[in-house]
Amino acid sequence: LIYSGMVKIYLKQAWVLLKQNPLFSTLYIVGTGLAIAMTMIVAVIYYVKVAPVYPEVNRMQTLYLTSASFQKGTEQNKQTFQWAVSYQALQEWFYPLKNAEVVSGFMNNRSDDNYIQPVDRSGDFTVSLKLVDPNFFRIYPFNFSEGKPFTTSDLESGICTAVITEELARRLFDTAEGVVGRSFSLDYVNYRVCGVVRSASYLTSDSYAQVYIPYSVIPKYRDSNYGIPYLGAFGVTFLVKDDAQAEALRAEIQEIVRKENLLHADEWQVNLWEQPTSHLQRLFKPYPSMTTGAWAQIRYLLLILLVLLLVPALNLSGMIASRMESRLSEMGVRKSFGADRGGLLSQVMWENLLLTLLGGVLGLLLAWFALYTCREWVFMILEDWAEPVPEGVNVLVSGEVLFAPAVFVVALLFCILLNLLSALIPAWYALRKPIVYSLNEKR
């Protein structure tokens, strides 16, 4: 109770000092706010990439196999083909796997330009398209406002059916209700709507699209390439229940690779690297063939955070040191009446924490404003190969991202660290000076 009473006194005194020194307080709060805003922007960018946000709520249990390398020919004339796996590989190698809860195949879209032809002939417009199988909707549990995913029989028969987002439904039919069974033209082919889902964000790139159709609607989807029966355009996504099953899955796939390379030693050899990779592994090593390790990317991120922490801390520390010089006589008087160094240091820290927390609130507001208003490019600033957001695509930034508990925890921890780094050293140094020196200080 005594300690809490002292804290209240410290905070009241801090508020009085804040009003007595408006210029110092304003500069300190704004400087702190800018530092925290930059840190929060980085934190939210990586929160979107890592956290289980809609519809990628199973990220920690999802594994990915997105590419493969095949070599054929003799040592003197060896050819390397790096792409993905074929439909035959999907059927023979991956769909039958035992160590996965769900296996979903998807076909890489060979065209970035897919156009819808509106019924009112208002002009063709591009849409984002994914070529998937029904299991895709088990790994990514979309919220269906009506209808349901296409079925396995739809996939096998190559029926032109589609799941579309509510956003696209409103653009096509002026409503997102009662559109199941209606048709639209995609690349001059008619598709029947079988389901409507709540729109995902462009930032959740593994699941985002505006139209989801069976990969079997693509002509020659069963074909392989370059005379290698298992080389094609398919990637695979796996859902596992835990880390133990993930390791068992990797071992099962490595055994398949070993057997196939022995069986076809005179024809070709396949390399899947360390796939399937977890979501976190793929975040820091997006291409399986990359020689740069994931730790190099992590160290780069930690360096950015360190700069964002230390640079403002040094600047604010200089300001506090100057302020402490002007308060030496006050501290000398308190020492002469029996105040110990620890109590005075605690007072200074609590006073400074009030300013830091006010700066933290300002930083959060600035970060949220920047993330929402500049969302079409700010989420791409840390990408190695950033691409512009496609025309007509809305980069949704939901409340679960901006107001996530993890965001507040990061802001609070950063405030405390910034307070300690910026105030502790100059205050400790100033309070070491003798009482006589402090009492005689005229500044």
C-alpha cells in the first residue's frame, strides 16, 4: 500500500512537471511516439504473416511443398528442370500419404490475367484466381455465407463451378445473397456459383483469391513436362495435427524420393530439398532452393528492431540527461532530507514512464493510421521481391490484426524498454553526484 501510494505521488508530480515543461514533454512524447509507431508497423506486418488470422487459422499445422527440381541426362550433358510436381505425382506420391490429416493439391496459375465478362457488358475486369481441389477448403476454413465448396465428383468430372467471394458477388450480381446457382463468364467460359465466402485479405496470400475453381477445368492438367512424368505445375499443402506428425510426414516423403531416385536412376533424379516446410520456415526462406538460411533473415529482422529501439533511446537519453542537470538542486534538497538514491531513481523512472506511455498511445494511433491508409504498400516494404497490389484488389486490414492482444503486448514491452534505456543511465549518473554539488548547482 505504501509503495502504491508513492507511485501515485510520483505520477502526480510527473503530470505537474509535464505541464511545467511543455516543450520538453511534447518533444519527448512525439519522439517516443514515432519510435513506437515504426516498431508497431514492423510488428503488425509480421503478425499478419505469422498469426492464425482468417482464413489461415491453421498456419501452425500447415506444411507446404511448392517446388521440385528434376535432373536428367548424363554427367557430361545434364539438364536441370525446376518447377513443381505433376498430376501423376499428386495422385501417386502425395494424395495417398498416411502422415497427414488433409492433403490438398493446387495448380499454379500460368496466367496472371484472368478476366470476367460482366453480363451488363460494362467492361471486362481482372480477378485473382486459384485452381484448387475440395480439400483446400478443409485446410483453409472459409466462412460460407451461402452454398458450399465444389465436391470431389465435380473435380473428377471437370465441371465448371466456382466459389466466389462476397465482394465479387456484389460486383457481379449487386448482392451477395441468393447467388448460388447463378452463372458468370470467366475468360469466356461460363461458371456456375456453388458457394459464396467471406472475403479474405490479399495479405493472406496462401488462401487469397476472388474466384476458386477446380483445377480440372484447365485443359491438359494431367500432362507432364519435358518428358519427366512427375514434373508439372502442382503444389501441395498438408494439414497435420502436431509436430510429431509433421516429422513423420517429412520422413515419409523423403522415403518416396529415395525409392523413386533408385527406380529411375538411369532416367532422372528428383530433389524436393527439405520440403514440406512449415509456415514459419517458409516465411524466412520463401524458396526451398535458397542457400541463405532462415537465421540470416531472422538476424536481419532483429537488427531492424534493434535500430528502432536504440536510436530513439539514445536521443531521448540525451534529452533526459539535460533535464536531470536542471533538477540537480531539487535532488540535492531531497537527499539532504534523507531521500536515498534508490527512491529518487524510482521517482525519475516513474515520471519518465508516464511520458513514455503517452508516447506509446500516440505511436499506436500513428501506426494504425499508417497501416490502414497506406496498406497497399506498407505491408510490402519488408518483402525481398515486392510486387504491386493488383488493380481492383482491396487489401483488407481487419480489426483482429490491428487490435490483436499481441500488438498491445509489443507496444507495452517497447515502452518499458525505451523507458529503461533512455532514463535509467542519465538518472543514475546524475544522482551519483554529491549533495554539496547538487545544492550548489545553479542551472
